[in-house]
Amino acid sequence: MRALLVLFVSVGCERAREPPPPPPPKPPPVEAVDIVLAIDLSKSMEETDLPSDRLDATQVALRTFVANSPHDRFGIVLYAQQAKRLAPLTADRASIERALGKIQIGDVPDLGTAIGDGLGLAVDELATSTAKRRVVVLVGDGDNNWVTRFDPDQAAAAAKQAGVIVYTLLVGNDSTTDVGGMSTNPTTFKNIAATTSGAYYRATDPTTFARGLAAVRTKLDAGP
């Protein structure tokens, strides 16, 4: 009986000296993406087919998108008849959300829509970025009618050459509405997305707007 007790104690000590199991591997670090939001401020963004209008719906959706993107840097470009940088790339998401909440029709001349110039400036904003992934989220009603530097095809080609992926969101529906009877034109946004290996989404109401941006977020989280 004494021998069995000694053997039991000896085996127990051997087990006690076994090394602990290795800790689980750490998840890979989240790779930040540099994203420029290019936002249409032409007069047609006052259409009321989204509540309270297309611009307001854009502001709400983009602020949520920024809030749900804690690892990324953001910048903002505005475009209508002209293109203008509103905010350089920054990791300060609170400042980007504040800037989004303050934009309004008239911040740039609004009688015209220069989609190519807006996209071209957004691509320029990413020129000095060292991020592995550089993205433009282009939001607007999709009807280009003004060119100063780049038409949409030229800007899309420049984005492709620079390795910038463009996700486009067309805001509004095809029905005639209040402000001059302006309806949407998806062709330009579809072509830009296709050229840059991005994706095109349609935002006809707050739900589809949020769904489109959630799809963009999913693609960004999936990595290259």
C-alpha cells in the first residue's frame, strides 16, 4: 500500500511539471485602409426622394460608416460644378463626423456636377498615402454634366493606374421629383466601379444606403 502511494505521488509530480499549453495565437493586426469620401453637392442633391433629402441621407449614412470604421483614416472631397478638399486624411474620426454633419449645398458652386473632377481630386488626395489599400467612396446622383480637368472615364483610368479602388453609391430613384425634375443616371457610377475593380450600389432609401455601405465595409474587412 505504501509503495502504491509513493508511485501515485511520483506520477502526480511528473504531471505537475508538464509545461502549460501554449497560448492561442494572436489575431493578425487589422490593416488600416485610407479612404476618401467624395460627396456630390450639386443642386440635385436637394431632391426629396430620400428623407429629408439626398444630401441629408448621405450625411447620416456616411457618419455611421465612419463610426463603424475604427482602424481606417478618412478624408473628404466635395464636388459639384467644382471639386474641393474639405478634410485631409486623418485618423481623427470624430473630426470627420463633425465635418460630414456640417456640409451643405453651396459649399461649392452647385449648378453643375463634375463627377470626374471630384474623383480626380479624391485620387490626388491618396497620392502620398502609404497604406496598402487606398479607396474612394464616391457618393452622388450619378449625372455628370460638367468637366474642368477630368471627365469620369479619365478619372476612373487615373484611379486604376494609381491602384485606387472606387466604390460608388448612387443616391436617389428614377422617379421625377421636386427640384427641377432631376432623375438619376447610374451608367457613370457603374462604369467607374467596373474600371477600378470596385463595386456599384444603389441607395433608394435609408435601408439600401446602409446596406450598400455595409457591403463596402465587409469588402474592406475581407482584405485584398
